[in-house]
Amino acid sequence: MSDHTFSRRAAILGAAALPVAGLVHAQSQPTGVVISSANRNDGGIHCCAKALEVIQSGGDTLDAVIAGVNIVELDPRDNSVGYGGLPNEDGVVELDASCMHGPSRRGGAVGAIRGIKTPSKVAQKVALETDHMMLAGEGALRFAKAWGFQEENLLTDESRTQWLIWKRSLRDRNGHTFWESGVDAPPAKKAAEVEELKKLFPQYGEEFLEEALENALNPPHGTINCIALNEKGEMSAVTTTSGMAFKIPGRVGDSPIIGGGLWLDQDIGGAGSTGRGEENLRVCGAHTIVENMRHGMSPREAALDALKRVARNFDNDEKRLAAVDLDFYVLRKDGEYAGASLWGPVQGEKRFAVASGSRPSHHEPSVYLLARK
Ligand code: GLY
């Protein structure tokens, strides 16, 4: 949608030059407002609805956002978060999460934790029950088990199959892989590869196999971020993810980095991210956005400014930036909010989810910095 598209020139001119398209509903929400990333299977819609329900029944804002993202963490169909998330290169699911509680100004995070379906809840325990900010790897798992979390296998048949298909896609310069039979096998063409996969994995439809092949060639990195504000002006936020698919074991993205994939200042507002964590960390995105708002920018201007910094790190070269996907979600203390993406949509609208006292959970389009041709 061209209304949501800001040219690079406009972006470089600065936020003041951006058209005001009335896309972001700036309104105080006396009975609470929750925003989140959109996610698959209406995950964001369900997340925001749940978080708002907790707030409206008098629950704490941190409990609210955690209850919201738990729905997505426990949904095996979302392969970018929690149970069913795509694994690392060893075929092991490693999860990252962080949370911040506005009223107490506490935060907690876990990085590269294995075997726990709801890492956001472990991050909450780190925030509220320890004197630390972040636990990682084996220590994070031991901490979770000490609090009664159950260690489980987080791979589903679907995510294991996607990992196998990724293994098969790693070929030498002659197109050979040890993961298919016959040293003389010719290099696979995509259509032939899908036919071969159908024979190997007859339990899956063509759509799943094509997506798995695409994920093998361009490993995805989804996530969910959720931020809430209650009628007392209290705020909390959480980000949780299985991180980049097929990553090097131990890789930690932006989601558990407080200030990177999540930041919240009770006096100003909160921000979080989904997408390629490495590029977000290079601009400390969530903290940058909240500081931008402290200095007077609107949520939309603040997020677009952070995205401009990402573009600047690539000398504003759109060819190199084409491989980067990054989205921010921003909620200010007065209830104004925005979703902002580096790239405008190829198909459909970039969206985020919103629920408030005045409107049930729904999607809204994000603004974006660059338009895909
Ligand atoms: N933003 C999620 C990640 O890069 O791990």
C-alpha cells in the first residue's frame, strides 16, 4: 500500500518530512492497550486478547504479556517461537527471551536455553527471583528446573523435518550432499527437489515441503514481542524466540538482550523487535527508540529513526539491505503506538496486533522505511 511507503529520500530527509497518513491510532486507552507482532495463525491476535483480558481482570502487566506470549510459545505451528521452533545446526532447539516490568523497573532474560517450552516464564523468574539480569545455556536450564519447569523435547516432527531438509540443502560445489543416496546424484533443481522430498516425506503436503526448502535456503528468524499498558499507566514488555533457524549452537540474537530486542522505561514507554537480531543489535534498537521518544519523537518517528540507523550501517545500499528483515513495535506511556518495518510488503500488508479497551484484538499495518520494488 503506497500510503504506508516512505521513499528512501523521505527517510533520509528525516522523520519531520514523513507524511502523516493517519495510520497509527494515537489515542489514550483508559482501560489498557496491548500490542504485539502479528505471528502465524493469528498468534499476535490471540496474544494481545489474552494480555488485555489479564489486565482488565486486575492482573499485573508483566503477568499479562507473559500469558499472552505463552500461547504462541506453546503453539507448535509457530516455528519461530518456543515449542516447535526451528532448531540450531545440530537439530537442537535453543530459545531466547527477555522481559521488563515497568513499575519495579526490573528485567530478566535467558539466552540459548534448551528444553523449556516457555522461556518467557523463566526470564520472568530471573527478573523477579534473582539478583541477576540474564542466565544462559546450561545454567538457565538448571535454574528453570530448580523452579519446577519440566525439561522436554522441543522438536516436533515438522521442525525436525525442516532441519533434515536444510541438512540436505547443504551441498558441495558439485551439488553433492552426503544426506542423499548415491555419489553420482546430479545437482537437484528446485522442482525435482520438491518431488524427491515428497517421496521422502509422504506425510507432508507440497506447501509444507516448498516452505521447508525456502527456509533451508533463507533461514528465517521470527519472534514475538508484546508490550502492555494498564489503566494506571503501568507498563511491561516481553520478547521470546527460537532465534535464527539453523544457527550455530550458542548463537544468541537480540531477543534476550535488554536494550536490543526489548526495552521499557516506565516513564516513557517500551519497544521490541522481530527479525534479524544481528542488525538490530548494531543499533541497540529498542533502547534507541525509547530514548528517541524521551526526546520528543512519536512512536512511529522513533522507530523509523532506528531503522534509518540500520540502513546507514549498509551505506543505505538497498541491494545489500534486501537480505535484512527487521520490525519494531512501540507503545508510548500515553497509549500511542506504532509498528515499523525496514521493508514494505511484497505481498499483503506488514502487520502487527493491537487490543485495547475500545477495540478487540485486531491487525493494523506497520509503517515502513523502504519499499520493495
Ligand atoms: N530477532 C530474533 C533473532 O534474531 O534471534
